[in-house]
Amino acid sequence: MNFGRIPPQFNSLSNQSIPRMRKYLFFTAWILALFWGFGAFAQGKSAKRKPPSKASSTDINQWWVGIRGGMNFSSASPQQAYSIFSYLQGSTAGDNEKSYNDFAHSGLQFGFSLGYEFLSGMSINMLPSYASYRFSYDNAFHWQDSENADKRVSTNYNFETRLQYIDLPLTIKYEFSTGKLKPYIQAGGYYSFLTDAIKKVETTGKDQASGSDEEIHVTELSVGIDDRTKKNNYGIIGGLGFTYNLGNARVGLEANYLYGLQNLDNGEMKFMDNQLISGTYDVPDDYNLNSLSISMQVIIPLKFITSKDYVPL
């Protein structure tokens, strides 16, 4: 007995290769500019610097500005599962559950930083950035003839969601050292604005209903889901990293974990008919988005005691 139909093949609705190539070229150029700017600024005078006249930290009450960029790896945390089917008999628990692939896809993030060091080693930082997040899950549906077990059809789906945001994190950072190498920890919150949302589907399967092992050809579908995704996100952020004084700048590496507190699925549109429901039997779960980001950064002080000594206030 058949509880559903096998979806028809789809052709991709949009060609994403050109926009994606432009994004990666822009990101590459941005990274090159980052290191070019760092190299140019870090070339200080070859003469030895004079020690600061005061014994206290020379970095107190200092503003820092910089650029940053890197990659992130995302995970969707389902809060409530949904399915287009209701199984009445002959099924086991979990037959219609999605299998999420945690931190399996990388995205890009790049932006700026603005920090104010109000105490020695303590600063407040704004880290506005553009970020792309990717996560995926798998689902499968199977049909089998109740009278002939050899007649069956299996269809497998891989769903990949790509979200683009303008992120606005605000953190408090504490540095453990006053030397050239400065390890630190930071924590705070963030608010994000959605700029684009796309879901891609890849379909594979096997049709044995006719007595053969015919493979269902791989098909792809790409659908915009801006109207099915909430326009903002927010959560908490925590991380660690280090900076190293080099010339008149600081170069560093940091890792942050962003824990989303907002359900990103627009519930009002969940069961509205579209190609995802009618073609691939996909109803999105309620989910939060979590992400691990790793970024490089270069920051420079905005104030100096004298142009001769290059000692930040």
C-alpha cells in the first residue's frame, strides 16, 4: 500500500556558480588587503623604541580599530520536529525524522572591529561582520508492496540551507598578559539581520517496483526561503584567542561560539504549499542556529603619545 508518491525529477531553478565565485573572489581580495594593510602599517621605525615614561600600562583608555575575517561551521538545533506524513501502522519510531549533519559545512565571515580599553586588559568591543551560514540534514521515504517485499522504492533527500546575515556582536574582553603575546577570553551577545536565504535539495534513490534495480537519477532543486525564515536572530557569544604585538599593530587569531536563542523558522509559512512540500515532502523543523567561527584579525591603536616613539596611550 502506497502512502505517497515518488516526486518527479527537478532541474535546478537557478545557477548559483557565478554569484558564489564572485563571493569567494571578493573574500580572497579582502584577505589580501588585510595582510597588505598590516604589512604597511607594521613597518615602524627601525630605531629602538623609548620605554614609556610611566610605569602603568600604556594601553589604558585606548581605542583600537581593525579588520577581521575567517570561516564558520554551523549546526541547526531542532526544537520541534515536523513532517508532512503521519504514520499509522507498519512503521517504527524515527521513520520520518530528519538526520542533521552538525558542523559539516563551512561559511565565510568578514568585517571590522572597534574596541575601547577602559582598564588594563579589559575592553568592550563591537564586531560588525557579514557572515554566511550553512547546515544540512537528510531525510528518506520508502515504499514497499505489502504482498511482494521485492517491490519497493526508496527516495533519499539531502537538504542544505544557506543563510546570510549582518551580525552585530558586542563583547567584553579580558587579556591575561601585558607582554607582546596577549591571550584573552571574551563573552557577550549578538543581534543579526537576515539578508538572504536559500535551500538546496539533492534527490537520489532506487526504484525496484518494476522488478529491476533502477537508480533514480540525481536531481537538484534550489528555492529561495526568505519568506520562510525570520528576518532577525539573536543569541550569546563566547570565545578565546590571542594577539601579538608586531610593529605598530597587533595580529591575532580567535575562535568564538555563537549560540542562537531565536527559532529561525517562520511558523506562519511552515505548511504553505511550495516546491519543497509538494516535490520533496519537506516541512522545516523549528530550529536554532549555532556556529563556531574562526577568524584572523589585525588591529591598530587610534592614539599615540608621539609619532617618534609609536607608543599607544
